[in-house]
Amino acid sequence: MAPESPDAPSTTPGRALVVGATGIVGQAVARRLVAEGWETYGLSRSGSSPHPDVIPVKADLGDPAGLVTALADVAPQLVTITAWTRMETEAENIRVNGGAVRDLLAALSPARSVEHVALMTGLKHYLGPFEAYGQGTMPDTPFREDEERLPYPNFYYAQEDELFAAAERDGFTWSVHRSHTVLGFATGNAMNMVATLCAYASICRELDRPFVFPGPERQWSSLTDVTDADLLAEQMIWAARTPAGRNEAFNTVDGDVFRWRWLWPQIAAWFGLEWEGYADAPRPLEQSMAGMESAWRDLAAKHDLVEPDLSRVASWWHTDADLGREIEVVTDMNKSRAAGFTATRDSRAAFLQYAQQYRDARIIP
């Protein structure tokens, strides 16, 4: 995987390990690696594979001994870490997710094969952890990578610190990729806005309800951005193979901005729905969709859908968190552009493309 010259990207793929291979970003990374010719291993708790050419590795990131056994013969040059587990407190988030990065890289250490590790984090780096989210003094938008860390414990900081320590110990390079809300295609994922809104729209259509924006006026009217999972995958692999991408942290968003009051009616039109924007107060999905499990089972049976379990399609809490902010969230991409990563995505087109994928896969009607 080493570059042919100090100024040119490598053209020879190697062996890669995707950690969190069944997740919304892990699936995108795995697909892109396979398409580029990498020998690709995918680690997940289930041991399932997101692609026929991805070699599955079954392991739990919370089991250090199990990681050592599962990874003994993998010896990857590139490692992408796209998985994390939400716990009840930030102290537990730090213990579990910081520990996962530490134990994973320790398990890979004996082979001395790793050349680059790409870690996915997110904008809570600037916004603060769940327990202090959007509170206190935050950087001005658009968020830039050179901002100082916030004065709160944050599992993203813990993950970074474990990555830096392992890189110093084992001599590999690293990159950190700070994404916003990720749009992509995956099932059974706990943080998936496209699938959640598609399930919501499908229920609204089935029950003849309007498609109601769940968040506050600030989210309805202010500028925002999102991250296409495929763009994130592209940036992670670029950073591994390009000298300017190594030992750096990069924001990762599509490069455009929009307002939900512009996009929401277009999503509604795609589903053939009447819509309602913000009016007087937020109307969270966790409340409006409470008890809809049986309605989804009936809908799935009626339309011959492949997933009758609503909890494996929609994550109301996560989309409420994204659409419930009382702050503006916009991200600067100049650092990665200056380093040579100039890829962009059209966020509206990406949302509707993934919605069509969910329809084609019979996950929504």
C-alpha cells in the first residue's frame, strides 16, 4: 500500500479490514474497497458479510481475547473503524468505545502489518457529547478541524487518543473523518436517517397522514449539511493512499448546504404525500410513531416487504436528535480540498437515490 513516490498516491491495493462492516458506513467502505481490488475482510458482531467478496470476521469489539483470536491471521495493511456503541452515560461511552479502538489495535499489533488506520467520528467533536450536546461555548459555524477540543469528556476524543497512542507504538499512519448525519443504504442499523424517514413516510401514506417535520423552527429554517456514506468511504480510502491525507483529521460532508424547509416537501412529493412544516412546536417522531410496530407488520405483509420488524428499519430517537437541534450545524471542507480530496455529492439526489434503493430492496413499499 506504500506510495510509488512521495507525491503520488499508491496504485496497488492490499489487504483491508473494515470494522463495523454491516453498518451504514462500513457497507459503503467495503463495497468501494472490493471495487478497487482490495482483499477485504469485514468485522462485525454477527459475522455476516455485506458483499459476496468481503470475507467475514465474527468478533465483538468488547471482547479483547476474542479479537485476538478472530484477527490472528488477517494481517491487514489498511484498517477502517466505522463502528461505535451508544451507552447510557458518556463515561460508559468512553470506556466502551475508547476501549474498542485500543483493544482492536492491540489485537492487530503482533503481526506488524498495519500501515494506516482510518477512524470515523463525527460532529459531536465540535458539538459536545450527548450529555452536553450543543451546550456551553461551541465553535462558530462552519466547524473547522483546527478548533480546540471542548472542555467535556467525549468518547470521540478518547477514540482519537487511543488511535494516536497505537500509531506511535506500531508506526502506522492515521486519519480521522468527522462526518455529519450519514445518508446511506443499510438495514438493522441504529442510526439511519434515510431508512427512518422512508419508514415514516411509508406509514404516513398507509395511514393517510401528512408527512410532518418533527423538529423545531431552527432546524426547519437554518442551513445544514449531511454526509453521503459513499463520500465518506471515498475519503477514508483516499487518506490511506495519499501522503497529504495521512496523520490528519478531516471533516467529511457532501459539500453542499440546504434547508429542511426546501428538502422536506421534495421528499414528501417523492412518496406522494401531503406535508407539514414546523408549526408552533416540535412534533418528535418518537411520540408520533409510538406503537406503530403492528402497523408496520401489517404494511410489510401487505406489500411483501423483507423486514417486518420496524426497529430494524427506523431509529426514531436518532433522527429526532438530528432534526431536533436548536443550533445551526454547518461544516467546512476547505482542509480536505486543499489536501487534494475534492469529491462532492448532491445531498438531495443522494437521499432520493438511497430511498429508491430501499424500495428496490423491498424494505419500503
